Amino acid sequence: MSNKYQGKEALPEPLPPIPAKQLHHTTQRPPLPNMPAGYIHTRYVNMLLALDDIPPLFNMMASFFTWILLAGFVLFPGTFTSLQQQQLNGVEAQLLSVISNIPLYIIAWLCTGFGGVGMIWLWWRWQKNYIWIVNRIFVPGLLNSLAGVISVLSNIYGVQHGTYGATGESAIIVTAAVAAVCGCLVIVYQFWLLANIKKEHDREVGVRELAGEHGEGIVGGEMKR
């Protein structure tokens, strides 16, 4: 019996299972058991599967931070000095300005700053999942910022008759700057980083996966490697 198995190599011992705590901090999702033959784990597939593992609390936080950012933008037009107030002089104008503008102006800045800081933190927290940060942070931030720009401009040209005050100028600068930053990030992540990962996925899988007419998902033609 010893001569029969003498020339055969000993089978390697199976690797010990990865502890759950250690598995949570790994950057690469391990292969799932009982996967069909030919199944390929790509970075794009890992990001899609990771969307189900991100706690719902972070989804609600992303919605809250982008909403509070919009709330700050919407409050800015309420701090603009009216034409009637601009015509007042002396103590009466100062008292009216302090009572009606300053508290709301501070609240608007607090909401805008709180929402912006929260969005930046979530961006850093889930920076490796391009799909999540684009859909949950950058696109809502861009749309809310554009809504803020429209709200500020409509107030300036509709109520103020095109008169730009100090608060009006600061509001249009802030809303336009946030819209520009979010727009650039959408372009970089959606149309460059994520598009390259999707092309890499199609090359490794060998076929192109399409959305279909109603989002049912269909397999297109074969990809050239």
C-alpha cells in the first residue's frame, strides 16, 4: 500500500474559514458557495452585491443630508432684503434687518453646512462603491443644488426686480458652486470611473449585458477580449 501511494503528492489541507469580523473588513468579496461554472466575480459585480450589505441607516442619512442641503438653499431667498426695506433709513431699517434677516440667514448657512459636511463624510465612508455614492450623494446633490439656483434666481428677478444684495450674491455663489462640484463628480464617477469598470466587467464576462426594453435585463453579443 505504501508503494501504491508513494508517488502521489499529498493533497493540500483546506484553508481555515475566515472569521466574520475579519470578513467584514476585507476589500474583496469572497466567492460565494455553489456558484455555477464559469461565474466571474468582477469589481462591478462586487459593487452591485455590496449595495445590499450597506446598512439602510446610511441610505436614510444620505437622503437626510441632501434634503437638509436643499432646505438651506430654499431658506436663502427668505433672507434677501426687500425693496421696501432698502428704502428705509436709520434705526428702523437696522431693526427690521436684524429681526427678519439675521436669524434666518444663520439657519440657512447651518443647514447648508451641515448637509455638505454630511455628504462629504458619506462620500469618504463608501468611497469604494461608485454606484452608491453616485446614486445617493452626487446626483441628489446636483439636483438639489440646481433647485437652489432656480429658487434664488427666481426670487432675485421676480421679487427683487434683478437687484443683487449681499445675501443674494452669497446665495447664488454657494448654490452654483455646489451644483458645479456635484456635476463634475457625477461626470468623473459615472462617465469615467464607473464606465471603465463596466467595460472591464463586459470583457471578463465575455458578453455585454443590456437593460432591455423594460429593465428586465438581456444578454447582448459577445465581447472581443
